[in-house]
Amino acid sequence: MANTRSAKKRIRQNEKRRVRNQSDRTRARNYVRRARAALESGDPEAASAAVRLAASELDRAATKGVIHSKNAARRKGRLMKQLAALAKA
């Protein structure tokens, strides 16, 4: 357990940040889940809109430092690849 005042404060700060980051991360995951569901439905217009929202949410999470920027880029790339395949078919 922390002994110094600064360590105790750091614990409080870390807990606040953990809770905030968790909600942002969950929000991004939910948008990605919706995009994948839209891609599986086969409707290109709905899938395009869902992928656009998911990409925006991933960018927001990366900007806030919740996920790494390259992690966001990789996820966006995979969604775009699936969207391109759907549009082609």
C-alpha cells in the first residue's frame, strides 16, 4: 500500500483515469461491433455508414490515448478491407 501523500494521490488519479478510459474503450468496441454486424448483413450503404462511425470512434479513442494509434489504424484498415470486399461483391 502507498505510504506517501503523492503515491496516494497517484492511486486516486489512476483510478479516475482507468474508469474514464474503460468507458471510452467500450464505446469504441461497441461501434466496431455494430460495423461488423452491418458488414455481415450485406447492405453496402448501412455498412459504409457504420464503418465510418466506427473509424471516427477509433480515432477519438486513439487521440485520447485510450488505445494506441497504430492499433486504431489496424482496426480501421481491417474494417475498410471488409467494406471494399462487400462493395466489390
